[in-house]
Amino acid sequence: MTHFIRQLFHFGIQQALSCIFAVLIFATLALSKVIDIPGLHRYDFILIICLLIQFIMIYTKLESWDELKVICLFHVIGLALELYKVQMGSWSYPEEALSKLGGVPLYSGFMYASVASYICQAWRRLELRFMHWPPDYRTYPIALFIYLNFFTHHFLPDFRWWITASLFLVFGKSYVRFTVRGEVYPIPTILSFLLIGFFIWIAENISTFFGAWQYPDQANTWKLVHLSKISSWFLLVIISIIIVANLKHLKYGAEKKLPKKAY
């Protein structure tokens, strides 16, 4: 039992360190609720702090330049989704700001970047290895289909549950190994996706509480984000990990001679 507690404690520490980007953003959201800087809009203040955090992460080598490239990619993916969703009324950013584009403050990209940062950090700190990873001709189309469904479900049927069912076929045999103090533990890949999605949903509740964005039913008073959003984050996590996994394989796979089904 003592050994288990020590392992769990160390695992928790590594997870917390992997979330440092997201935690600093939450702290910024909270701070911006209680301070008011004359002449500086709140959303603009958050953007400045996010840029500063990113600079410090690189300067202190908490993130590498390769990880920054991945994070920038998620900025683009996230901003495109934000612009569309805000125009469709899925959520809104009601406050004024100079750094808003199409009703979306540019700091919103850091929300998606924090997910990418967590994945990259956890991958390195816990020495993640995905075993029996599906081939590219399965992972690429499903990632694209998931992303497109976020857009098309507004005017076409929502295929998320069909997509979710197919994921059990695609990733059914896959599992991820992570290392804690030299000991390796396995977990089914689908379960890891779901757990990350659940904790992002918790983070989303914290973010909306501090006014990072606003769902229509939160216009008058804050409410718990609907549980159905877990499925959205679950699917977004899959896109994120597929991108990171394949980028890592492209860069390091040949050098380390990783088997095609182990990233």
C-alpha cells in the first residue's frame, strides 16, 4: 500500500507539472476577474499574459521548440473552430477587446494550445508509448471526420455517436504504456481518451465560471456545463493525440526504429 501511494503521488506530481500551462491560464482568468487595468480590456490582458507564459515556457525549457510547433498548429485548428462556433451561436465572448477577430478573442487559441501542451508534456514526463496503434489510413480519416463533424452537425445529422462506435473498432486493441519511477503501467487507449476528456470538461467548468467564454444558458447566471460536452472533448482529444502521435513518429520513429504500431 505504501508503494502504491508513493507511485500515485509521483504520478500526480507529473500530471500537475504537465498541466502547468493550463493552470497558469486558469490563474490568469481568475486574476483578471478581480483586477481592472485602466485602458486595457480584460481579454487583451489575458492575451498578453498568455503570450508571456508561452515565452517563459520556452525560455526556461519547460517546452521545446518542437513542442511549440505542435502548440502553434493547435492554435490554428482551435481558432478556426472558434470562429465558426461563435458565428453559429454555440458560445460567445461578450466582453469588448481590441484583440477580437470575428467575435473571438485571440487568447482563445491558448485554450486549445494548453491541451496540446499537456499532451506533449505528459508524453515526455511519463514516457508514453501507444502500442498497437492503428495504421495511418485509419487514424487520418477518422481525425478529419471528427473535426468536420464539429462544423457540419449544425446543418447535417450529428455523427458523433457513430464516430464513437467506430473508435472502439479502430482503437480496440490499442493501449498506452506510461512509466512512473521506472515501473511501466498499461491503460486502454480509449479509456485514456475518455479520462482526459473528462478532466478537460472539469477545466471547462472552471474556465466558464471565470468568464473565459459563455454558453447561451450561462448568459444570466453561471451553470454547470452540460455533461454532453464530455463527448466533444473526448473526440477533440482523439484528434489531438493522433496529430501528436504522428508528428512524433515522423520526427523520431526512424531514428529510434519504433515499430509502426508503437508510437
